[in-house]
Amino acid sequence: MRKELPKIYLAIHNISSPQRLTDVAKIVFSECSPFNCLIISKPTGMAAQVGVPDISKMAYKLGKNLLIVSSLQDLSEVIDVGKVYIVYPAEGGNYISLDKLSTDDKTLYIISGSDVGFTKSELALGEVIYVKPFKKSIGVVAETTLITYGLMMKLGLC
């Protein structure tokens, strides 16, 4: 039986690729995943038309939580979070090692699903962090994998 885990959320923001969205969902919905819910914020293009319905079916079949919102600002109306981390290699951001990721209850990690990244107002919604030793974006799937793995190791999952 799985031990009681803190509520940790992952939000993918502004994604347009249905394949990348599917790859992220497979990671987040995996058996040992530390995430309480996958949040898709502002899906666009084919990700909104094809990816979201496919991910919705996947979540239902696996008994996983999925939330779709039109913007990051909408999240505060739906979920109660204490800490928000924006995973982005921004100037002035905090570069941390995987063992320094927060496993506190009510923590939200937000990853950009596009190459554009985040606007200044979106970056202001939380603490900007990025995983050492990377200095540039490595893509939504790789970033999701790193964050998931780091949290799994800290929480002793699998």
C-alpha cells in the first residue's frame, strides 16, 4: 500500500504539441509518480483539440486527477497551494539540485509547454527555479522527467 503523500501538483502551461502532452501525462500518471494531479493550463492548437481529450481518457482509465484551466491565474480559484515553483531557466532564477526540490504539502510546479517560456506576469506568480547543471531549457518532457525523478527520490517512491 502506498504511504500518504503530500499534495504536489504539476502544471504544464501553454502546450501545443499533443505528443509532448501525452509524454508528460505518461510520466505524471506513472505508478510511482509523486503528483496528486496533472494540470494543463492554456492548451493551444492540436494539444487542445486532440491531446486534451486523449489525456482525459487516459486519466479516467488510470483513476488519476486531471485539471484543465485557461490560465495560470485561474489555478488559485481551484486549488489551494502554499508554494509555487516555476521551472524555467530565467535570469535571476534559482538553480537547484534535484535533492533540493520541495516535497512540502500543497506545492505546485509549473513547466512551460512551449519554447516561448513564460511572460513576466506569469514568472511573478511563483519562485523561479531550474535544475542544475542545465542553463538552458531542455524541453517540457525532459524537465517533467527530472522534476518527477527528483521528487520520487526525495519521497522514497519505487
